Amino acid sequence: MDWEIIDLHAKQWVSEAGDKIRDSFNKTLNIQTKSNPNDLVTNIDKEIEQFFIHKIREVYPNHRILGEEGFGDELSNLDGVVWIIDPIDGTMNFIHQQRNFAISLAVYENGIGKIGIIYDVAHGELYHAINGKGAFMNDTQLPSLSKRTVKESIIALNATWVMENQRIDHNLIIPLVREARGTRSYGTAALEMVFVATGRVDAYISMRLSPWDVAAGAVIIEELGGIVTNLRGKKLDFLSNDSLLVAKPGLHQTIIKDYLKEGQW
Ligand code: IPD
Ligand code: CA
Ligand code: CA
Ligand code: CA
């Protein structure tokens, strides 16, 4: 498989999709709700996913596609080449702020991440990695991640961890929030993952995400030596929903061991 050619195609389509999203800024959005009143989707989320699917099917008819808005294939495994697409990650921010959202696109082969692309459309920042070939922000190669203590760390997480009915006892998170240098919440898993990649934050925690939220970010983070698991310290399968802990090496182990009690819950 020539991943560099696939990567060139993918980046070209992501750039075109970014132009389409920017063009939508001065048009009226059609906003609908999905699973609950805060789970939003717009005509642009759907159009962008369909745009990618059209392009991929034209050039790579044998590849399968997993997309958030459901225009791709229904998958029960990641056999072969699978594109995993979130056309707009951070739809609520896209609607309310016209910033702090991203396109997230990954290509996996037999469950292994090969290409990860995350495009911060509002800032013109394209993060991309091919497995084994380095990770970049636009044309600048990102340095490998180095160790960091909790006391020196900024941790990205959103306030849903305080809500009831979460599968994790939220009391476990309180010491981490108290001891960290600071916490941040951006409302876009894809960008929060690349913020770990660039060192803007040191770790990102989420209680529940879907494969399209994390597939591209995982390729970029792992290329830099960062660690991606669920909150029990187990690998993700990129097919089911799961919790997420992304962090610098060392910091990841400390959070799992000393704060999340190595998943003994
Ligand atoms: C959401 C964002 C958000 C995260 C949610 C995701 P969407 O993605 O990544 O930060 O907290 O769980 O669903 O729906 O805007 O693509
Ligand atoms: Ca969504
Ligand atoms: Ca998402
Ligand atoms: Ca989305």
C-alpha cells in the first residue's frame, strides 16, 4: 500500500472540505438534534461527510468507510483498509463560535493506524502523520513528547466528569484536578488530542468518545511517543465507544497508577 499517495489525496480532500466549511460561515445553517437536545448536527456536517465518501469511493472503491453521520459503511470489524471520518468534530463550537472545531480523518489497515489528519479550519492548522514517518503541523515537524509531572501539567477535560451515571467514580478525578497546574476544556476531542501532540496541554481525559473522535488523533500522538488508552489503561479498538486518556509518556502511567488506581473499578 502506498500510504504517501493516499495521504496526499486525503490532505487534498481535507483542504477542499475546509474551504467548503469556511464558505458556510456566511450562510444560514440547518441545525438538527440527534440523541438529545445538546447533540447537534448541521447540513454542513452531513455535506462534508458525503463529500469525503464520494471522493474515497471514486479513487479507492475497495476501501471501507466509518463516518459519524452514517453515510459510510456499517462495520463489525476493521479488516482491510478503513477510513474513519468525523466531518466536523466540535459541532457545537462550529455552530456557536465558528472556531474550536476540526475535521478528523484517519486511515487504518487491519486495525492499525496508518494516516491521521486533523484540520483546525479556523486557524489554518493542519496536523498530519503517517505511521513511522513523523508528525507535522503544516510543514513543521513536531518534536517527540517528553515526560512531565502532574504538578507541571495542564489537563484537558470537560465538566461531564462531575455528572452522575458516569461509569467511573468521579471522586478519582478530584485529586488530579487539584494537583495539576491547570485544567482546560475546548469541546473538541480531535483538537484536544493534537494539543497534547503540540504540548499546548499535557493530557486529555474523556469519559466517552466514538472511534471517529479519536482515530486520527491516536495516529498523531503515538507517532510522537505519547500514550493513548481508555481510563483503565487498555488499548482502544477503534470500533466501539470508550473512555480516553491521552498523555505524555510517564504522565500517562502516573495518572493510570496513582489517580485512576489502574482501573480497579
Ligand atoms: C464531540 C466533541 C466533544 C466531545 C463529544 C464529542 P462532535 O464530537 O469531540 O468535545 O466531548 O463527546 O461527541 O459530536 O462535535 O463531532
Ligand atoms: Ca456529533
Ligand atoms: Ca466528534
Ligand atoms: Ca462530528
